[in-house]
Amino acid sequence: MHILPKTQKIVRYQNQHGKIHYGIVEDDEIILQLSSSFAELVNKEIKYDGVKVKYSDVKILEPVKPSKVVNFGWTYADHAKETGGEPNLIEPFLFLKPSSSLIPDKGTIFLPPNDLTNQVELEGEVALVIGKRGKNIKEEDALDYVFGCTIFNDVTARDLTKKDPQFTRGKGFDTFGPLGPCIVTGVDPTNLRIVTTLNGRVVQDGNTNQMSLSIPYLISWLSQVMTLEPGDILATGSPSGSCPIKSGDVVVVEVEKIGQLCNSVQ
């Protein structure tokens, strides 16, 4: 058994034999395969099984299978303004996505039929991966409950969120939750640059330090509502620049120190 260093890039993947493993990425090309479960990883227990695989030879999966995907809306004032929301909220705006919305890096975002929605938009975000169970967490302790950070695209049927009294339908379609490609431990989520490109053109360029509600506050506030479990995903909201996507598009959300989440649209 090894102790997990402070900063590591962790992926969950399926090898050529169909088996699913966690692994540590080295030099963006080689994965050191682990026999550790997610529960062992969050407890900093690393079990190498001696196998090395090429990153390009395996299928990268969503980095976790969360019990819940929690999203915070309108945490960036300019994004709230552009989508008809309320900027500079005093309390968080909260919604959930179903686990059936999740797809991995390189997965395809499938647009619903036009009779259901004709305005689907991208929203690049930083997502937190919870590492230990927590309830009524103090704000000063909140970041201790974060195992690492990953990337999320909160794909949204904007026409539906504007007319529905709540966001479940507009946010909940299958494939509307690209997540990954990895979990990076030891990074400060409160100061990460987010750049989203659509077919190579920059459409979003923000930083989590622009959020109107702090990440520790969001975690603490949420834990008063629901118990946080290891593996839960907390998507921290999108900077301005959300825009429509169509079939044939390619969306890349890049977050510094984490990497790129790339998805095609069909």
C-alpha cells in the first residue's frame, strides 16, 4: 500500500479486456493501474497492481459513479444576467441532475428531438468530487471534504429552463452531463481558469475566483440540506458565454491544472 501524494491525476477506465480500473496518469501518456477501489482512494490507500497501460489504449470513463450530481446555478453574476437569472444571490440556487445524464470524455452529447427543445446550450464548469461523508459542515472545514476536482459541462435546454418552474427537465436529458476526464487532487478549486471552446472558438473564459458565492460556503450550505457522500459531484456553476450547440459541433471545456473535457454533439 502507498499513500496518495497531494497532487495526482486519477482516471477511471475500461481496459481492452472489459475490466474497469482506477489508475494514476503519468506524463499524460501512461496509466499506472490500481487495484484500489474509490473508497480506498479517498482514504489515500493506493494499491498498484504492477500493470502499466497506454492512455490511448483504454476507454476513459466518468471518474466516479456518484450517488448524486448537485449543481449550483447563477454563481457567476454575468452568466446569471445572460440567462435571465438573478446575479449576486444571497443564497445558492440549487438543482440536481440524474446519473443517467452523465457521459465521459469523448462521449457524445445527443440532442433531444426538436419537438422537445430547440435551444440546447453548453456550460463549462469546475466540479468538486466529495471525499468523505459530511453533514452540517463548517465553512472553515469545507475544503477538507473535497477529494479532488474534475470538469463538468452542464448541458442545458435553455428554452425549457426559462419556462419550467424548476430545472429538472431542461437539465436532465440523457447525455446532458459530460464529466471528466480525471480527478486531480491537491488543487485549489477557488482559483481555477475555465476556458470553453466551440469548434475551436473560445466562447467562455472565466475563473472560479469570480464566483459571487464562495466554494466553502456552497459546500457548508449544501451540507445543511443533504448529507454529502464520497463520490458525490458538486458542479460549481458556469461563467458567462453559454451559447447554443448543434449537431456536428465539438465542445472542449479546459480547466487549468486539470485538463480538457471534449465531447461531440449529435
